[in-house]
Amino acid sequence: MLIYNTLIRTKEEFKPITEGRIHIYVCGPTVYDYSHIGHAKTYVAFDTIVRYLRWRGNSVRYVQNVTDVGHLLDTGEDRILKGASRERVEPMEIVEKYARAYFEDMDALGVQRPDISPRASAHVPEQIEMIQTLIKNENAYESNGSVYFDVTSHKDYGKLSGRKIEDLEEGTREDVREEKRHPLDFALWKKAAPEHILRWNSPWGVGFPGWHIECSAMSSKYLGETFDIHGGGIDNIFPHNECEIAQSEAAHGKPFANYWLLTGSLTIDGVKMSKSLGNFVTIKDVLKKFRPHAIRFFVLSGHYRSPIDFSDEALEAASKGWERLAAPALAVKQKLNSPLNAGEADSGIVKAIHDARTNFISAMDDDFNTATALATLFDFNKVTNTLLNSGEAITRGTLEAIDAFYNETGAGVLGVIPNQISSSVNAEREAGLIQLLIEQRAAARVRKDFAASDSIRNHVEGLVMREA
């Protein structure tokens, strides 16, 4: 298996610390507002990566944090407090409201829950302990009740983003500049002003943790001081990911994460998504217009490292593509509900499934290339459609083998094909109608009436999608 490691900017063979057991940490959301379509891109991608690693027989511990304190804006204001001020509620009300909304969105998109979803506010003692270690190691210093990491104390600062300290712009806020030894030093702990609601006792006085320290403290607690994969969005490579590496390696004296997987950015009609520009699109809004499976299809049609441009037109095109992908698989499920001849799977179909699975694995083993993996399913659809349209008797074993392949790959790994059809009272009637249309299409193709064949195919796909 080859993975593109952003840390070294090339693909390399993936070798977990412990064979067959993989530890992965992905930076989670800051829960101060509804999740946007950019979150869908990142978390659908990592959901698929984790699904695949497990399908390949690995034991995976997947940790994704929830930031509910410490994510500071450039102004120094905490995002959670900004949300609480906006809605005139307590900070923890904001946290609960939008954390629930986030998981609702992920559930709707078929994103499986992480094994552990630790909250920053529940791990303040661990963050304080790590800060104390950094002060002891002379990588951090206290200043006026706040604590800062000294970036000049860590020679590898900038190794992930490729930035050098001497080339980076200096800070601009005079109040912060006065507390720091170097403009690029970042806050590990902030002194709380009297009116600041989020506050904890610490050896340096009452305050609250900075943003970056939470990921280092929680990942080391649940995954170890060095773990296999760190994931997130490319937008966080600097300063967040860079600061994570510096403070973690300074505290523990060993590598932080061996492989860095970062998802490409998402734009709206070619423009970076931003609330100030009015092009902020929530997952909930998108789900009102498009099926969850189609949204996953849209995300996985591109490589996770590539940028993607969102628009209604792009989602509509993805929806049509998803229908073409899912229709044969669902038609097989429909046919399995009807009387069939008993018997083993056809040897030719078994070979086609073997070849398709081999191609699917080859694609996913190449840095989780979901676009190529989807292409292998489209190729296999030709086999399925040829069989369904042949007019010949098909054994139950043959259909079950095809169904199992779609369930493993399209449903189990990619999450783009429903693993079951509707159990409505009309399901049997629908199945019979679909079978009749399939037989009519086969007859139309025999007599080379391709216009009728295409029309019937469209009707079949419409019926199958209605049942999905």
C-alpha cells in the first residue's frame, strides 16, 4: 500500500508501527456553528480511508477530536465565545447544539462514528501537564499569566509546511508582541480576562488552553506519543499542524505522526468558501437538495488530496453519475427478491468479480484513489447489465456473488451504494415490474431497437432509485 506522506512530499510504502493495527488521528470540527460542505469533503474522505483499512483486515483505532474551547481567531477571541455571544447563550449550550448537529450531519452522510471523540474541555489537565513538560524542557515560557511555545527552541519547526522561521511574517498585534519573545511564538495557555467565561485554574493563574495543544495532548493519550496517521484539511497545515508537531516532539523527544494525510480544499463556484463572502453552504442545506449517497459520490469522484469545486450543477451531475453506478447493483437486489433457480455462481461471473476486486484493491492501495475505485465499479456494471439483459436464466448463486461484491466495495468501503432496498409493501410489485422491463429491454436489443432499449433502461433506473 502506497500513501502520499505530506511530511516528505512523496508516496511511500505504508508500514504501521504494529502490523495489522493502525492508529489514526484526524482534526475534528470546532463546534460553534453548523458544519459546512467542506467538512463533508474531509470527513467523508477519512471515513472511506478508515473503512478501507478495516476491510483489508486491520484493527483501526480512529480518534477525532471535538474542539469546544481554545480555537482562537486572529483577534484573540475564542470561536466558542463568539458563537455564544452571537446567539446570547452559554458557551456550553453552543457546544452541545452544534456538536449534536455535526454528528447528525455525519450520520446522514453515512460517516461512521470515530472510536473516540474526545473534547478539548474534558482534557484540560492533560494539556496543563504537557505545557509543564514543555516549560521544564525549555521549549515554553510563562509571560504575564500566559504560556507560549518558543518556536526558535525547536529546530524542525516548519518541516511539514516547508516554511522557515526567518521567512515567515511577523505578528501584528502589539499586545501579543509585548508578551512574546518572538512574534511567531504561539499560545499554549492564555490568561483569562475577568469577563472571559471559559476559565480553568492552572499553575500560571486562571486561564484557558490554546488551540494547538489540545490535539497533541489528546492524541498522545489515546494513540501514544508516536502514532501512524495524522489527518485533516490542507487549510490547517499552518499553523495548526505545524504547531502540533513542534510541541509534541519537543515534549516527548520522538516523532509525532509517521504519515500525514491532508485533504484538498473546497471552493464554491471557484471561490474559497467564506461566511463574509456569503458563499457558506451547510451540509444540512445540501442534504435538502441531494441524496446523501450522491454527496459521497461527489466527494469520492475526486482524489482526497485534490481541491474540489462545489456547485449545484456539480452535485446534479454527480447525482446522475451515482444513479448510473447504483442502478445495476440495486437491480440485482430487486431480482434476488423474486423466484430464482438454485445453483452455484457462474464461473465466468466469479472470474469477473475476482478481476474487479483486484482492480478495486489496486486503486485503493494507490493512496486511496477513490476515483479509480469508482471506475472499476462502473466497469463491473457492464458485466452486471449484460447478464441482466441477456434474457437467460440466472442462478441465485450468481446474483448473490454479484450482490456480495457490491456490498463489500460500493457499500462497505465507499458507502455510495445502499446495502439494502426499501421494504415497502410495494417492493414485490416493483421487483416484478423491474424484471418485466429488463426482459423487454433485452428483447428490444435483440431486434436492435436501441431507442426503445434506452428508454426502458431509463425507466428501470428511475424505479430502482425510487426504491433505494
